[in-house]
Amino acid sequence: MENIQIEVRDNLLTITVDLTQRGRLSKAGRSRVIGCTNGNVPLIDSKGYRKERLNCTVSVPLSQEELAAWPLNDTEATAGPT
């Protein structure tokens, strides 16, 4: 998981993401991923694994200036805007 913490307590799921992080470029190159579970992750509480799964991505779109400056100087950029 990237910049995301999850906690299950008393049947409540709490997701914490630091929104001040810059994040990596998305695969499409149109946004920055701030926090991501990188697929389905199991939820675990004090009794063990639960049947629910979480798949979560928090992102922010690139600014017009960032899009105009494509390709960005980011080694994680794999594709340009389409």
C-alpha cells in the first residue's frame, strides 16, 4: 500500500491518507496518485480476517501547467496524456 493506512474497529473502517504527499504519476499520466491500496486488500480486525476487501485510490488531477509541460521529469511516467 502507498501512503494509506486502514483500521477496522467495532465494525467501522477508518482510512487514513496524508493528503500533503505529492504522489506518483498515474499510469495514464493525467493525475498523481496520493494513496493507493494497489488492488484488493483484506480487512483485518481484532478477531482476524474479515470477508470484506478494500480497493482504494486517492488521486489529484495534474494542473494545466503540468499537462502542458508533458513529459514531466518523473521516472515513473509511463505514458503521456491522450
